[in-house]
Amino acid sequence: MKAKQCFLKAAKLGHATAMNDLAFCYQKGLGAKQNVRLALRWFESALEAGETKALTSLGYCYMKLISPPAFVRAREYFE
């Protein structure tokens, strides 16, 4: 089983770290086609589930991957 598939299975069961790792796969296009919208959704789910690492990842996505960049929103995650 590929890592992305394992992360997806665990994320659907509510594991915050798996949600964050799955989001990273979508953010970078690792094991799946790059999909910023899905990455944001999974990073936000990870954050809601208590994974604080998702804060910087969300900030990065809003600053670098969204067009046009959402600097104000990104700053909220970095603070």
C-alpha cells in the first residue's frame, strides 16, 4: 500500500498527524496529483484535530500556493 493511501485511511479515522501528512502529499504532489484545495482542506482538518504543525503549512499554502497570495490570511497562521 502506498503511503498516501495509508495516510488517507488513517485520516478518515480521525488521526490528526495522518491528516497533516496527507495534506502534504496533496500540497507537493507526492503519490497524488498536486491539489492545493485538497491540501488546504486536510491541513485545516488536521489543525482542528489538534495537529499544530498544520499552522505553518496553512500559512505557506496561503502565501505561496494561492493565486493571488493571501498574505493577511497567511499571517494569521504564522502568528
